[in-house]
Amino acid sequence: MSFYPVFVELEGKRVVVVGGGNVAFRKVTALLECGAIIHLAGRVLTSELQEMVEKNEIHFLGNEFEDEFLNGAFMVIAATDDKDLNHHVSTCAREKGVLVNAVDQPPDCDFIVPSIIRRGDLLIAISTSGKSPAMARRIRKSLETQFGREYEAFLSMMGRLRKEVLSLGLSQKENSRIFQEIVDADLLKDFSEGSSERMASCLKNILPEQVNLNNVCKP
């Protein structure tokens, strides 16, 4: 099977998680970070999940899964240790046209969840197409040392800079040249070393004079 890599917008979408253990907790935590509205069904909940329910951070549907829980759902993750239940959730989801992931059961999945590295707006996903999650984790750990927090700061600046440059109404070719020069200017080193003066000097040489560096280089 060949997977098509895609990042999905989950803000405000109903996502059902079936399970109450540590795996379900990790899934819920990651989904909440993406703005999903979580509905949980689980027989026995971890203390962390129970606390989330009590704080109304997630909606508790019940101890036993019912097919109707998937009505109106965008996605469901079956994260129980009961393979038969996970398979049933998958079958029900597919009948209702709901995207489904059943943990460690590839045939019951419409999508798989990659191992990820997140540095602010930088998101790197590593997948072995379900063949070896352990290898995906090993690759992730190797890459984590290469992509430090300076990438988060750099991309935050680039977001402000891009807005400023595009507002000038320059040609697409000129915009592309400016952005590429900035990326090639090795400013990441300045972020990691805290060399704001060299960074400002470099940007001044690349950017049109109409760009306000104070708006771009603010913390």
C-alpha cells in the first residue's frame, strides 16, 4: 500500500477517540493541540483522561462504544487493547464515511499517524508506511538533533517578513528571489547564537528599503 502524505486541518472538527489507556491519552493530547473537539469512549480511563473529562476539556460519551457515537464525526481513532472492538469501530466508521485509524491494525486504517518533529510552525513527519514504527522513532530522534529551536524563531520571523514583502506589490519573481536569498543567508546560525546585529545587517542588504526591520525582527 502506498500512502499519500497530507496534513489535515482539525480545528473545530469532531474527533472520536475510543479507548481509555495511555495510548488514547497520547492521541487525545495531540489532537487537542490541533484544535479538535474530542469525544471519548472508554471502559476505564487513566487519571489524566478522567481529569480532562472533569475539566470539560473533552466530552465523555460512555464506557461502551456505540455506533451512533460516530454520527457527524470527521475522524475516529480506535486505541483500545481489544482488536475485535477496534475492527468493529473501523467497520462502522467506513460505513459512515468517517476517517479511521485503528492503532497497530493497518488493515483497519484509512490513514496512519507518522512520527513527528515540531519546531513551532515547522512540522516534519516520518513514516515507514506502518512497516516499522520503531524505525520511524529512531529516524525522528536522529533528526531532532539537527533541527533545533532556532527553526521556530526563524519561521516566526519569516511569517512576519513574508507579510511585509507581499504587501509591497512586487512581482512574483522578485518575491521569490528575496525569500530564497534570506533562506540561503544562514540566518539560523544567528538565531542559535543570538547574533541579532549580523542578522539585521544581512536582512537590510536583501530586503527592499520599504520594509520596516523593526516589525520583522521583533521578538
